[in-house]
Amino acid sequence: MRIGGLLPMALLLCAATPPAKPIHIRIDTAAKGHPINPLIYGASFASTEVLRDLNLTVNRTGGNSASLYNWRSDARNAGADYFFESLPITHQLHDQFGRGFMALSRAGGASALLTVPLTGWVARLGPNRTPLASFSVQKYGAQAATDRWMPDAGSGIGKDGWIIAGNDPLDAAEPTSVAEQQAWIRALVAEWGTAAQSGPAFYLMDNEPSLWHRTHRDVRPVGLHAQEYADKVIEAAAMIKAVDPTAKIVAPEEWGWGGYHNSGFDQQLIAAGGAKPQSDRVLQTGGQDYLPWLLQTWKRAGYPVDVVSVHFYPQGGEYSSGNDAGSPAMQDLRSRSTRLLWDIGYAEESWIAQPVALIRSLRAWVDRYYRPGTPIAITEYNWGGENSMSGALAQAEIWGLFGRERLDIANRWQAPEKGTPTYLAMKLIRNYDGRGSGFGERSLPAILPDDDRLSAFAARRSRDGALTVLIVNKQRDRPARLSIDLSSRMAQEAELQTIRLAEGKLQTLPTQRQFQSRIVTTAPPQSATMLVLKTARA
């Protein structure tokens, strides 16, 4: 059996392939349940308008450009994302990393997660704030690709396919220090106040540091050693806490499965077929996997990290295939692979090829190797298919799973485009009526067959006592017949409200009267439905 934290209820009957046997679901409405951390409802680079409309609670600035953000000159370096160019910050949303990001996040009612550069380098601009290239064609010769808008900016890969080595990092960057980053933190606190005063609350210890040798090889060509990153975080945490003791330090911000198990140096060594005796695993971590070793090292240093964070993307093409639904097989994989977040019996279906159970694994690592109960976060994730119902249902289920599995903070990469099915799925859960009504704050047990056809989650809403139920029918061409049992009998008539996302449209259906403790209904194919059950007393 599968324990859910939300549940399905009323949907319109669907004229499609005839429904199969009813799926029986039981919601324990009498259970005490557990609180859902509201900080799981976050995104990256969400505008003020989107923050308000989706009722998001946290907004993250990050990505590769954040690693070389220069707060004094207000410049960034795009790294491998865009020809290793150092560029002046504009008014565009995705250019905001400092005070501009704080302003738009606060205006949207969300807490900002700010990335603190730890590479030792920041972007450098030319005269009159002109862009600079780390791999100038004029200086380093013809390259495999160049920027059409800045033809002298090359990819850092020669025409022969070999990576250009030995470039001068000063071409488009300049050294920085912890003291310089502290000056930035002081400036932020002086303008916005401390975390306790609703100023910057979360500081992220750079972005995917074990990939610097790839994303920022113009300044960090050698993979980051385990001990160096551990020390950098200890030093930066002390620096930040000296300015604002109430701020939260978030680390290690690793990219995914490989980054949980191997340092940057070891990832680079493995890719090059290097000898194991040279590895950090042998010389620094004592044979331990990277993330558990970091946690133990930080534990000995006095717990400098307040939130243990990682990034995660499914590896079977669900995200990398783009914003469309993909083939039927890809849609089915996208539906199954949300199990990577929790199911210890589900083996990842591509190169990882073993169970991940990310939230449960992360919690186990933290409780064993660090301080039990320390908050855990997935500060970057995306299951793709943004413009499709396939992607929308994955996002809806992910939010349900985050609440059920007791994750503490999460940020989708990035905020979806307004009006897309994925955007509407988020609106369904957080602000379906435009007045802040959404899924409840206290997760309740929901029990249903172990079936990839449908997911269900339930929660009690505090402001009116309503039972809220989220139903995700993942079947592409078949409605789902549902029989939902509430554990406690209804002492009085109740009002049942149904809000449904299907075929890319979000609709509120006519309110119904509910007299029984069993609800029988049908969910359309590829649909997400919010059921809100309120008694007259509520």
C-alpha cells in the first residue's frame, strides 16, 4: 500500500475510454497529521507578479551566473551557459542577483534565497561596462562556436574539438575574497535589515560547486577538492553570521547524483579515467561518499550549515527533452519517475540504475551524519514538459509529495511561463480563487493502491477547517473511477467544491452538497483536481 498525503474526490464524468474498476482511496480525517512547510512552494527567478499570483513563499536567485556575480560592478559571468562572457546586469528578471532581486521578492511577499560566490573569482567588465570574453577568438584562435552578437567570444573549444587550456582567468574575471563578500552582506543588511527583520533570510553557498571545472573552467579548470569546499563553507558561514546571526546558511547545493557521491576533483578524474589512488575518496574522505563526508566535517566544525540542500533532475530525458509533453513513452516515464523523490523500491531507469528515494535518503544522511532534524531542501528541480498536461501533473504530484514526505524548502527551476498548464497546476494548489485559497497546511494520511495511474494527497486547511484533497490522474487516455472513504462519519451536511485542471484549462465546477462519508466520482484523463470539503460549521 502507498501512504499519500492528499486525496482524490469529485470530477466530472468523462466520455473517453471506459473507466476500469474503481480505485479505492481512504483518507484518515481523524488523524493529527503533520504540518506542511510552506517553504516547499518556491521557484527560481519568479517575478513579483508571479510570486503574488501563485502565492509562492520563497524565490531563489541562482544558476551558473550567480557563481561569479560581482556586486560592486553589478556584473555576472555566464560561464559555459553562454560563451564564458562577463556581462553587465540589466533590468531583466534573470539578471537579478542582489538588491534588485531582494526588491522584487519582497514586493511579491516571498523570502529571497541569495547565492554567495565562493569560486574566488567574480566577473570583470571592460571600459564603459562593456562585456568581456574569457576565450577571445583574437587571443586564443578559431573556436568551434562563437557568439553571433559578440563574435570574438568563443566557446573555449578549438576547431579540433579540444578544450582550450591555459587561458588567462583575468581576461574576463577578477579575484575576490571572503572579506569582499562580507562587504556585500553588510550592504544588503544595511538596506534590508537582518533575517529577523525580514531582510535576506537564506544564503546559498554558491551553485553546484562540484561542476565548476565544467561550468567555470575559465577560472576553475581543476575540479574542486572535497576539503576545499568544506573549508570554504565554514569560512563563509562564519563571515555571514558575524554580520547577521539570524541568517540561514544553505549548502552544499550539489547538482545531482554524481555530486552527492563524488567531489568535483573526483568527478573530473573519473571522466578522464584517472587513477583512484589520486582521488579525494582515497586521500581526503576516507572512502566515504562526498555528501555524508561533508556533513560529518561540518558537524565537527560546529554545525555551520542550517539547511542541507541539493539539486535534482530526472535523468531519463524528462527535463532535457524540452517543454513539450514528449512521446507517450516519455510521458509515462515522467509520471513514474516522480517516485525518485520517495520510493525506496523504485530504481531509476537510466544511468543511475538504482533507487534514489531522494527526500528519504537526504533525511537519513542528515540525521546520521549531521544534526538530526536539520531542515533539508531541494533548491533546484524540474521534470520538464512545462507546456503540457504531462509536465503539469508531474509538478502537481511533486508538490503533493514534498508535503507528504516532510521536505522543508524547495524551488522549481524556473518559475513557469504564465498560462502554461504547469503554471495553472501551481495556481490550483496555491491560489485557485485568486484570494489565496489552496491546499491545506496539515497533511493527512491517504491510503490507495500502489498504482502509477493515480496519486492522491489530503490536508486540513487551518483558516476554515476545510478538508482539501488533490487528485492527479496520470492516465493519458482513461478516466479514473474513484471511491473515496473518509474515516470519520459526517455529522452534518457539507459543501463540496471542485476545482479542476484538464486539457490545459483551470475551471471551478458547480458546488455540490455532500451527505455521506463516501464519495464516488470520476477523474478525467490527465487531470489534476482540488476537492474542498467544508461543513456548515467550517
